[in-house]
Amino acid sequence: MNEEQLKIELEKRFGYSDFKPGQVQPILSILEGKNTLATLPTGTGKSLIYQLSGYLLEGIVIIISPLLSLMQDQVAQLKYMGEKRTAALNSMLTAEEKQFLLARVHKMKFLFLSPEMLQNNAVMARLKQSKIALFVVDEAHCISQWGLDFRSDYLSLGKSREALGNPLTLAVTATATPKVRQDILRSLNLSPEAVAVFEGAVNRDNIYYKTVAVQPEDKNAVLLDVIKAYPTPGIIYFSSKAQADAVTHLIKQKTDLRAESYHADRSNEDRITIQHQFLQDELDIICATSAFGMGINKPNIRFVLHYHMPNSIEEYVQEVGRAGRDGNPCIAILFYAATDASFKLRMLQNDFPSEALIEQTVSSKKMAVEYATPTEETLLTYILQNNLSSTEAKAFVENRLNLKKEMLFKMKDYAETNRCKREIIAHYFGKEFDEKPEFCCSSCGDEEPYMERFRPARDAFSKKVQDGWGKIVSDLFLL
């Protein structure tokens, strides 16, 4: 099948006349029977790669996903498009629901699973009886110890894949350094020589990167000036849930903008409602922790502002990549204070297990803490699953902590340097950087001419809100 034939299938299945950059070649690779690794930026439409490929292959598509909410969103999106042969198999289901679903696996076209489900003997038995067209590892950087969001439950995917007969495999992620890409292939037992690797650009020309040096006590005042100057909708990211709530209250008090906070302490009902309101243009600003944004496509986000410095360049690129997916001008604003790095370092160290906790876990061969941080749970689970000795476990945790520190310090360098921001991002991900867009970053030129491009976007959004236009569901989810 060639690209023109693919376009016919694309329009027939999804109603689109053309592909987004970076989608065609991975699909052609899969249809040629090649295992494929696609590292494509946020907003590229990675899910369409396995969806269209799946329709053109005989059998079921298995998608491994790290987030329950992301699975549910993808299932809902497919069902809205008329695909009834889809479901999510995860810990949210009751035993009866799992049994009911397993009995109907052979009727499915797209089955989403959390990685721990592949450790279930009944699940594996049913999958072994099925014809697997494609084995998809979404957010594949989670499989790498060197990645941003290392997940211990991803480590067994290579063995699970082998147990299923080494089916045709697609691994997709938005951000991966060369080291992470190598680790993904190794962990999935994929020979680099036998894998087609596709890498998209990490820089998007329509994002203007801006860093603002500001003292902690001045951040709120500067933030109010910023959000009054820039068009909405926008996302403001925080490292603190309490700070997200406080700034939300401040915005409501000092402006006429519609704002809400989004973080793990909000109820599931609140989070679903807030997300829906934001997608429907019923909110101007979301004040969120990193819990918000993955898997949701809102094309018209005009700015992403980081109130606190992110933990890494990977995290930063993923989060700012949620802006400007409609191709129109947008801006990424990073507030940076000299104390940010030391604050982040303390948070990082407090998140890791102590030597005493590691020793207790190794000796008792069980999690030796009742309320573990997510990082503690991940690392201690890895230690137990791999039966590490006390010395090995301490070395593993120390190496992981040092890696996180290195990532943090590179983010600090990005914030402090006068070098081109795009160039730093490109080199971090092992990319060549040859040509700057007309409006690049705060290191390379004045943003005022760029702001002229913002004004039509602000006017359009204001008119849309006033007219009360609804958004169709296919625009809400990333294809």
C-alpha cells in the first residue's frame, strides 16, 4: 500500500483528507511487517498510527497504556467514531466484568490493557488464543530506567511479548533521548537492526519559548500581568497542589477570567467536570499539577506557563507541547527564581526511599512502608521483583537519584542560559538544529512582533465564547 491509498483509507475511516507530519511512514512500516519505534512530538496524533494500521491488519490490536484515564478516553473516542469492538481491561473492572470481557476478546479489534494485566494468567491464556495483529506500547519511555516516567510494571513487557509469540510491535512516545530509545528496544527484545525508527522534530515552529526571571514573592503579581496580556485558553503548571489552589483563587479574585485547579486531591467527579469544561471552552485557565493534560487534545491552547521549574527538559517539552496544536501562534512561559533548583532538589530527595527503608524492604521481602510516595513504590517494587540484595538495591536507587539530579540540573541550565532555547532542546534529544523560525525564543529576539500574531487568536476565542459555539467530540481527543 502506498501513501495515496492510505489517504483513501484515512478519509474513509476517520474523515480526514490528509495526515499530520510524521504519521505516514510509521504506518507504512507497520503494514510492511516491520517492528517500529516512533518518537513523535505531542500533538502529532500517535494514536491514529495504530488505529489505522489496526484496521488494515487482520486480528486484534493490543495497546499497553500506563494511565487508566488515557485508556478510558481512547475507548470513548473510538466508540464515538462507531467502533464498538473496543474495551479497556484494567484494575477498575470488577472480577465479573473482567471475566465477561475475557470471554469476548476474540470479538475485539482494539483492546487497551494496563501492563500489570499481562501478569494475569487468565488474561495471557486468552490472548495466546487470539490472533494479535499489533502489539502497541504507548508512552514507551516508561519502560526505560533512564526515562522520565520509569514504571516498574513496564519492565516485564519484553517477556510478555515473547510469551505471546513476538507479535508485530509498535512502540510510541513523545520524548526520548538516544539512551532511552536504545533502552526501549533492549527491554522489548527488539534488535535495533530489525526495527524501523522514526523520529519527529521536538521543536514546533509555532511555539515561542520565553523564560522570565522572577523572585518567588513577585511571581503572583507577574503572573496576573502575563495572563491579562496573553490570549486564553491556557494552562498554568505548579509543583504544589496548595499553590495551584491559591493562584486559582487569586485569578478569580483579581480578574474576570474563569479558572479552576486540577490535581490529585480533587475528587474524580470534580476532575472530570473541570476537564470537560476546559475542553468545551467554558474555562479560560487551568491551574494544574503534572496530573493534567496527558492524552487530551485541546487544539486552541494559546499559552502554557510554568509557575515552578519542571523536573526535566523531557517534562517541560511534553507539557508545553499541549499548546498550539491547531498550528496557530502560542507561547511557553517559564518562571524561574534562583531558589527553584534547591527547592526542587529537596522535593526530589524527599521522594526517594531512605537507606533504612531499602534495608527493611530487602530483609522483609515486602514493601516496608504503609504510605509510599509514587517514586518509593516504583523503586521498591522493582527491588522486590528483581530480588536485589541490599547493596544492589542501594546502588540502584542511588543511580536513579543521580539521574534525576542530572535531569534537574540540565533544566536549571536551560532556565538560566542566554543561549537559544530551541537549540538546547534539540541537542538534549540528540537532534541537529539548523534553522530557527522567525519567532524563536526570549534568548533570540523580542516577543512583541510575535504578540501581534496573538491578537487575532484572542479575538477569535472571545467571540467563540460569546457565541457559545460547542466543540465536536472528535476535536477533543488526540487522533
